[in-house]
Amino acid sequence: MTPERAARRATVHAMHLAHIDAAERFESVDGSTIRELAGIVSLPSRQQSLAEASVPVGGETGEHYHPIAEELYFFVSGTGRLRIDGEERDVVAGDCALIAPGAIHKLVNAGDEPLRLLCCCAPPWTAADTVLTGG
């Protein structure tokens, strides 16, 4: 084994695994329901977080931004309307949206089933990095 590989192996820790059904639900600052799979409150992820969010039929998130975190939304089911810095687009399962730090965004469920998405934040999501705008 090369010294570089030995050094890398020495810094790798045991595998960490989470299942969505074991993730505890909580209401986010923006009003969506969250189940965090990796991040500060779940798996020991230090550089990013991954969570499932859901917005009920007829529901919407509070307009907000994250001063520090970059965020990805990957839509799993349902249909919605996503607004980022004033630009609005329809979103469906399979779509992925990049939300830059500081970008004001809001998500509306425009369908007849819960809107489900995976949210990835880097650095990991915290309530302190969520600023509601009132819009």
C-alpha cells in the first residue's frame, strides 16, 4: 500500500447509513416538513446536508434565503411552482434546481398530491442560516 493511500485510509471512518423511514419529521423555519438524512442532527456529515422536504397540497414555503448555504432541490413527486430571485418556473419530478447563497426563494405546491423533494445544502442546513423575508 502506498503511503498516500495509507494516509487516506487512516482518515476514513466507519460507514454511516440512514434510512428515510427512521428520520424524525420536523417543521422547518420556512414551513415545509423535513426529514434530515445527513447533516448536523442526523448522520455526522460536516460539509453538506441531505433532507427530504414535503409541501402539502395547497401549501407553500415561506419566502426565504440562506446567506451562507448553496442549496439543491431535486423533485421526487408532485408538481409545483418555484420562484428564485423573482424568476418563476413550473417544477415536476426529475427536475433539479440550484439555489445560490443569498437567492430569495419560495416553493408552492401547485398539484393534487404532496410535493416531495430532496434538499442538499452545503454547508449543512441550519435554522440560523434561514432568513424569512415575509414575502
